[in-house]
Amino acid sequence: MRNTRILVVGLGAMGSATLYHLARRGVPAEGIEQFELGHALGSSHGFSRIFRDIYPHPRYIELAEATIPLWQELDSLAEEKLMHFTGLLYFARPGNKDIQRTAEAMESFNRPIERPTPQEVADRYPALRLPPDTVTCFTAQAGLLNVGRCILEHLKQAQRSGATIHEQVRVHRVDISRETPLLETSAGEFCCDRLIISPGPWASELLADLSLPLRVTRQQEFYFRPKNRAPYQPGRLPVFGDMETKFYGFPDYGPGVKTADDGLGVETSPGRVDRQLDLGKRDDLQKWLEAMMPDAGFTYVEGGTCMYTNTPDRDFIIGAHPGNPNVLVAAGFSGHGFKFSTLVGKILADLASEGITDYPLDQFRPDRFE
Ligand SMILES: Cc1cc2nc3c(=O)[nH]c(=O)nc-3n(C[C@H](O)[C@H](O)[C@H](O)COP(=O)(O)OP(=O)(O)OC[C@H]3O[C@@H](n4cnc5c(N)ncnc54)[C@H](O)[C@@H]3O)c2cc1C
């Protein structure tokens, strides 16, 4: 049996960040991942995730702001740029309540937003043409994170600071009835003082004892390449989101302009997710893009499948397992968790190594659904 002080199970977005923050503060830690590091079978692969400070709740705004120096620190260690401040433009038809609520919330928390007219949008971003009566909300404190590279960089830096990683090792069973949790894995037994479980869409399997009300949904994203790529690059185009359709998109980064639908897809599980691309959705997204960017001459490049792990309230699950305080749980990051991952990692590292964190976690308690 392998004994270790702190063990992190699941090295996707949250687990990789946790291992990084533990290792960087000199705490002996090991991580276990069932697939290859940086694999494309969970919730955190590809080229881009939005980070944004725009949220209708002050708690999320504060947490989003707290992530920025942490991402900047990681960015400064990486050879390739991980974070691009492009700004984020939301838009909708007149009278849309969501955009109104979001703008009012940001103003009431004294956070700077702009509400450019469609003409002002076109002056700033010539590629983007919105109907003249469109209403908007823009924040400069937003952009994209290179999701795949962020995870690999967290892991690389963790290893550089002394963490051990067990790749392609599957955890079959976790026994939390003992003070020091015991794990049965495809590479034998592990025992640890503190255990952190961050299993993404596999949460209902690895945390079955908690009966968490999680719903895994299939989500897909599609890339389209413009004829002339220059006006669509980060900086020349912001990240953009349509509060009417819930469709959103990124500047040309990676294989092209990425688009996806933030509306929940069909319910599934990691074992039976259908990875065949939904070409009807792809065509809808292409039409939506072409209506806004009529000069682009888009060509479809590729698409991919990913999973959201949704909680009923869309709030995350972060905290001690109700059955054992030496086990910490991080799950249910829904469709908006990636931007927080480096901070979630710091919080879990605080809890595992110090037993306390400065960040309020009440909203995220694992036992709030009981
Ligand atoms: C299409 C799409 C778009 C998104 N867009 C955004 C966005 O723009 N902005 C944003 O902030 N968020 C976004 N999200 C959400 C965000 O990506 C997720 O909330 C986040 O990445 C989840 O990270 P995770 O660590 O919980 O899961 P994962 O990254 O999937 O990690 C879980 C890991 O645990 C491992 N694991 C599970 N079970 C075991 C086991 N038994 N043994 C060993 N290892 C195991 C898995 O293999 C996996 O590597 C998006 C998600 C999707 C799908």
C-alpha cells in the first residue's frame, strides 16, 4: 500500500489546480488521473473558456476578481500565453430581462460596464454587425483562457515543485469510513491523511454515497474559420454572448472562431455520452455567426463534445465530505466553473493543508441538498 499525505483524485480543471497550489507551498501531494493528462473525455479540453467578472451575484464577482492574479501568476510561468483579455460583449433584443438584470447588478456593485450602441460596437469591432435596436453590456475584465494549456501548465508546475502524478490509474473505490481514507485503484491501494476528490462528470460514480443531485449534460462546440482571419483575432474581436439564444462565441483562436450553445443539452453520463456531432446545432450556430459577421465567409473546421455537470442551483460543490472531514469534495461546476479553477485549487489546498480558508464557502456546501 502506498501512503501519502495529501492525495488528489481527478486531474482535470480543479484537481490540476489543487495539486499546483499544494506543491507550490511545499506540501507533499500526489495526484491520480484515470486517463492521459490533458485528455479530451471530460469537461475541460480544447482551446478556450470564457473568464468574466460579469455575474448577477456579488459572491461570484468577488471570486472571479480573485482568480485574476492567480491566472496571471500561472501565465507568467508558462511559455505560451494562457490568458487573453479580449473583453466580453453580451447583447440581446430590447426588453430582455437577463441583460437588464446583469447590467443593473454590475452597476449596483460599482463594477464598470459599458453599454455601447450597435454603431459603437461596429466602430470598435468592424467585423461585428448587430441589428440597430440591439441592447448590449460590455466588460473589459473578461476574455479567454486556453483551457487545455492551463491544465497542463498547472500539472507541469506542480511536478516541478515536487508533486507526484499517477497517470492512467483509475480509482475503483474509496473507503472513507477510516480516519485516513483508503483507495482501491488499478495500480493497487493508496492511503492518505487528506483526500481531495475532483471527478468532474464522474462525480455520481466516485461520490455515489453522497447522492448529489447532479445532472450531466452533453454540450458541443464548433469551430469556423473566416476567409481573412485578421479582423477576428483576440483583441480585434471580444468574446461575445447572445442573451436571447444563449449562443456564445470566441475570437479566432486555435482552429477558428468557436461557438457553442450554453443551453443545457441532453442528459447523459460519461459512460454513455454520444460524441457524434449534432449537425443541426452546428448549422444553427453557423447561421447565427454569419448573421453577425456577414463578411467572414466562414468554413466549418471541426467540433467536439464535452459535458456539463449541473447542480440544481448552478452553484458549485466545494467543501468537506459530511461523512469524513479529511475528505474534500469539488464537483458540480456546471457550465461556468473553469474560470474559477485556479482559485478552487487554492481553496482546496488551504483546506487540505491548513484546515481553513479565507473564502466563504457556505453557498457551496456539499450537504446543502439534504
Ligand atoms: C462545452 C463547454 C464549455 C464551457 N465553457 C465554459 C466557459 O466558457 N467558462 C467557464 O468558466 N466554464 C466553462 N465550462 C465549464 C468548465 O469547463 C467546467 O466546469 C470545468 O472544466 C469542470 O472541471 P472539473 O475539474 O470538475 O472536471 P474535469 O476537468 O472533467 O476533471 C475531472 C477529472 O477527474 C478524472 N476522474 C474521474 N473519475 C476518476 C476516477 N475514478 N479515477 C481517476 N480519475 C478520475 C477524469 O478523468 C477527469 O480528468 C464549459 C464546459 C463545457 C463542457
